[in-house]
Amino acid sequence: MKTKDTPKQYVIYSRKSKFTGKGESIENQIELCRQYIAMHFGEEAAENVLVYEDEGFSGGNLERPQFKKMMKDSQKIAFAAIVVYRLDRISRNIGDFAKLIEDLGDRHIDFISIREQFDTSSPMGRAMMYIASVFSQLERETIAERIRDNMHELSKTGRWLGGTTPTGYASESLSSVTVDGKVKKACKLKPIPEEIQLVKTIFSVFMETGSLSKTDQYLLEHRCVTKRGKQFTRFAIRGILTNPVYMIADETAYQYLKENNVDLFAERSEFDGEHGIMAYNRTLQRPGKANQIRPMEEWIVAVGKHPGIIFLCLPPGQIRFPAAADDAELHIRPSLPVSAHPGTRKDTAELCRVFLHILFPMRRLSPPCS
């Protein structure tokens, strides 16, 4: 270990996955690390320490702004050691951790975890560090597996699990009493008529034009806005068009989901042609990055408690919206799939992969916004 007279710079790195006031806060981690440095390397080293902190970032990877800045600075500043409160603050991924320790070792930068009392200045310290990182990754993977198991159980109910509701629906709380007298609360999606009409318009316009830009332009011209009162973007329109929550659970939907190997938690008899689809584990969410749609094989799908909006392909290859008292019937004609229509962008088939068999309607619904 470097002596306290070394001119090199000591560094503290702290991380917390979520912005909360509980547990090992960023401030507590930094203070404990500062005390450790003062005790082992002197007060001057503790006072001049460099601090890098990432709050709201997972330890599953190294994609964190302050961590990246720290590693970039380590190329320009002579670091003596990087000190963390706990091993998993730096990484929960054994591969990332091993590469990091190797990189720091090559540049003679020690790594110290004060909670586990490990440091890489000795062979035993390095060995114990690697062993602990293996268990850290095991913990991470166990947590992920437990979350997925819990999601499996929740998906059987078709309930809404919270978050921003999709356009067309609001969250409605439901209560039930169990056999032992306990009150259980859950949520389902409740239709908002004016928003449902807007969703139908978005589908109708897009299927006629085959263009996100033209659909966006149409909504702008008719002063249609999102749930939050903002103008629609092509990203928001894409999100609506590819959201299976609007798909009506009927025989065609059942066959489509089975063919795409989703993890289906619903009996065939539940696809009654009325309710919509609930797809869990559909998006990959990472801090600082746009959400990504997972492959359909990773989805967990059930029939929801809410009414659906969009029918898939109906014999002989048509699409319609469910009839309602205040909706004019759509005149439908068979046509080419979106992906084969002249002028359609190459990625349209991917954009509408959930509604792959939807065909062009003959006319638009009347705009609900202007």
C-alpha cells in the first residue's frame, strides 16, 4: 500500500441505484470512505480526496457518467487508490469488475473496499476481491430471477402494475377480500373515451399513409396532444402503434402470440374477443438510455381486465375496430400489408410487428382533437 506521503491522489467513488433517502446514501458512503482514508493515509489525503458519485444508476454495468469521468481522469491524474464503501458499489458484474481490476493493476492504482476490508495491494486481497465479486453477481442474478418469478405470478391476474398508463386508459383501483378477511388491492386499466378515439385515429391515419411523419403531421394539424398536453412525436406515435395493450384478445391474437413464442399465461378460452392484452417484461429500461423493446420470446403475456381496441386480421384479411354506439362503422377493403405498400419505409414491418397483419382501412376516423 502506498504510504501517506505519496504525492498521488486518493479517490472516492460512490453509487446508489435509486434516488431515495434510505439505506446507504451517497453522503454516508463518502463520509465513511473519507474517514478510512484519514485513518490509513492521513488527514491531508482525506481533505484533498477527489469524489465521484453516481446516483440513480445500476451496478449491472459500467455505463455511468461519473464512473466514466473518473476512469478518464485516471489517465491524466496520478491516482494512488480508488476507495469504495462496498464492493458492489463499483460493479455487480464479474466480467466488468475483473477487467477494471486488471486495468487499475496495470497502472499501479489500488482498489479498496472498506466494508469487506479488501484492497488490491496484496495477492490475498486481490483473490478475496474476485471471490466477493462472484457472489455480488450471483446476488444480482438472483434478484433478477426473483423479480421475474414475481412478474410471472402477477401476470396471471392481468392487472396493471403501475406507472404511466397508455394513451386511452386510466388506472382504476380495485379491492377484494380474501378468505382470511384481508383486503387486497389491485389496479386495472379503465378506458377514457376521448383518448380511445384518438388512438383509433392514430392507427387509422398510419395504416392509410404508412408514415410516422405524415401521422405526426396529421395530429399536429388537428391539434391532437398527448396525455400530458404536449405535441405528439414520432417516438410517441411508434409507442402507441407497437403497444400490445390495444390488441383485442381473440383467436387470431392467440395464434399470433403462440407463433411468436411469448410466455403466455392465459387459457385459449380467455381470448374472448373483448378484453385487451397485458404484456409484462416487454421493455429493457436502462438509466441514461432510451427504452428498448425486448424480443417477444422474453415477454410475459396475459389477457387483461380492460377492453381492447384493435382487432387483428379477420377473414378474408381485414381489420376493424369494435363497434360502439357513437362510432361510425369503418368501410374496410382488402389491401397490401403495410410492409409491401408502395412508398412505405423498410422498417414499417418491424414498427408494426405486434400488429403485423393489420391492413389498410379505406378512410380515416373523424379527428377527435380539432
